[in-house]
Amino acid sequence: MQKETKIRLTVFVTAALLVTGWGWWKNASMLSATQPAARQAEYDNERALYDLTDTVSSLTTALEKSRYAATPPMQSALLCQLISSASSARQALSCLETGEESTAPVSKFLSQTEDYSMVLLRRLSTGETLSEEETASLSSLASYSQKLQEALQNLSSDFDNGLLHLSEELPDLSEESQLFADALDQAAEMFTGYPTLLYDGPFSDHIAQQEPACLSQYETVTAAQAQQTADSLPFSGAYDWQAGAEEKGNLPCYTFQSGESTLRLTCAGGLLLSFSDPRTVEEENLSAQEAMEKAGEALQSLGFSDMQSAYSYTADGVCVCLFFYEQDNVICYPDLVKVGIALDDGSVVRVEATGYRMNHQPRDLASPALSSSQAQQSLSSQLTVLQAPSLTLIPSPGGSELLCWEFHCQGQEDEELLVYINAQTGYEEQMYELLYSDAGTLTR
């Protein structure tokens, strides 16, 4: 019995060792598989942090110098440095694997600094000078950039001392270690009270506060009134609209669903904002020209008047036609409505009128200071004008509107472009290349 007991004991011990050994080997294997990836992520993010710290340091230096630059050549050179440093800093920030909430305040600061510098550089290029208010804004940006630089230098130091990590997967995190996302959240608190920056650019603070231009004249309709409007739209016979959630924001609206189709009406006035029917279009029986005509008729029936057709493009059997409002022979490009026509039966399957609702209003259009022939002198000698120019109203990056002469031109390699010359100053404001294909016309 003693011999059998010893044999059994030996078997059990051996089995236990094998099981324990297998568990240890499995855990070690999993650790060895995940640790290199975590280490690489840590390395990549540490490098991105160092790049961010260096570029913000360069940004701070350029901002501090810009406060004291008094002549256009030096101001322009420093603004170019600001644009380059802010762009590089945004790129480094995007390489950090942290949540958007952690980086949002820093990202906004860098975007605004880059965008604001571009606006000021453009002003200098037209012969204008920087105002005291603009110089003060640069000084304020310099102050916040200095604080950000100091915070990033502290984070870099913590990285060097092993007190800061990005990944929670690393096995050697000490109790004193801190995750980078948490540290960046703390650093971003410095932007509390960050001053509002208003200028003519897409990252200006006034953009987020922009109100619809045409809706102030309308009273708010009830949900029941909006339902009646939804059911009475020309294309609504094929749909059974059911009320959905009410959307808030700068353009509040009621939403309706019918199967997979969606309809949105503004709370102010109950006006059509958008409509989409994602049904499959099996065949194409209509031409793009026929679709454009049907889209124009649909706009009339929906209450959009004085709209001029522009371009169209076709995708998945739907021809999307672009229309712009015209006032006093001036095409108002901000007032855009897109209409999608199904090419199988000519029905309306899409309407997008957000641009129109946000911007449409009666305008007091100024007379152009320059004739079309005078404005044409601003065009490159390498361009050939293909047709008579027309007056247009185009949006600036900051949402204001510019009266321009539109020139449809041909380049040296037969490419076609639209060039917009400011009708008051003669400066080039915008340029687009026309892209033609079997699907239609697009710009870039």
C-alpha cells in the first residue's frame, strides 16, 4: 500500500506541476505577445509628445515675437512660422492615442492659432496693416501658448522619469504612475476662460453661434402643425410619416420617419430642411438633363423660387442637382439646395436645404466697384476666359459674403477652372477646378 500511495502521490504532484507550468507558460506567452505592442504604442506616443512639445515651443516663440513686429515683412515671416508650427503641432497631437475629450481644448487652440494667422497673413498681403485689437489677440494667444508649453514640458519630464504612461496594458505601472489622458485633461484646464476669438475664418468662435438667417421672421410651430406640413408635402403621398425626436442646436427641427426614409422640418415656420429616401434604384431611364428639369419643377412645388440650376452628378441611380438662389442677377452661392431625382421613375428621393435655410435672406447688394473687364485684369495670363463673367455672392471662410465676378476659364493643359475676383478690391478670393465625368460635374 505504501508503494501504491507513493506512486499515486507522484502522479498527482507531476500533474499539478504540469497544470501549474502550463498556466505559467500561457500567461507568460500572452504577456510576451501583448507587451511588445504596448511598448511600441508607448514609444510612438512618447515620440508624438516630444514632437508636440517642440512644435508648441516654436509656436510660443513666434507668438511672443509677433507682439513686437511692426513692419509687414517681419509680421508676414512670423505669421508663416505660426502657421507652420501650429499645423505641425496639430499633426503631433493627432498621433497621440488619447480620447477626443482630452485633446479637444488643445486642438481648438492650435486650429484657431493657425487659422487666425492665415487670416492676418492674407490681410497683410493685400496691403492692410494689423490693428491694435489683432495684436492684442496675438498677445493673448502667446500667453496661453506659454502655459501649454510649460505643461507639455512637465509631461515630457514625467515620461522620462517613468511617472507617466499612455497605455494601461503595461505590466510595470507603479502606483505613482499617471495615464497621459488624465494628465492632459488636467493640463487642458488652463484653457478655462480662454478668450473668444472672432475673425473671418472657419474656426472663429462665432461660427458655432451662427443663427439661421431666414428663420427669425417665423413663429415656432407645434409638433401637430409640423405633422400636417409633413403629410401635405408634394412627395408625401408615398410615405406614412411618424414623428421622431426633436433636434436642438442652431437649427432646431422636427424629425419624421417612414420606414428607412427621413424628413426634417424646421421648428420655426415648419419649413422643409431635408428629406431622404434611400431606396434602391435598379435602372436608369432618365438623362441628367431630364432629371435637372424634374428637380426644378420639384423645387417650385416645394416653395423655392428664383432658383438657378448649376451642376449635377449621379451616384447609385440618383441624379443630385444643385440649385442656387438668384437676386438681381446675382447668384447667391450660400443659398444652396440639392435635389436628388431617382432615374428610374423621376421621383424626388432627396432634398438638402440646410445651406439655404441657414443663409437665405433679402440682401442689400452693393454695386460692384469694378466692371467685369477691370476684374478680368486680375486673372493669370495663363488662363483663357471661356464665357461671359457673372456676378456672384460667395461665402468667405468665416461665413461672411463676398461679391465677386465669376470667370469660367481654361488653363494651359485644357483644365477648366472657376476663378472668383472680388468685385470691390480686384483680389482673387477663390478658385475651383471643374471635374467632368460620366457621372456629372464636381469641383475641387
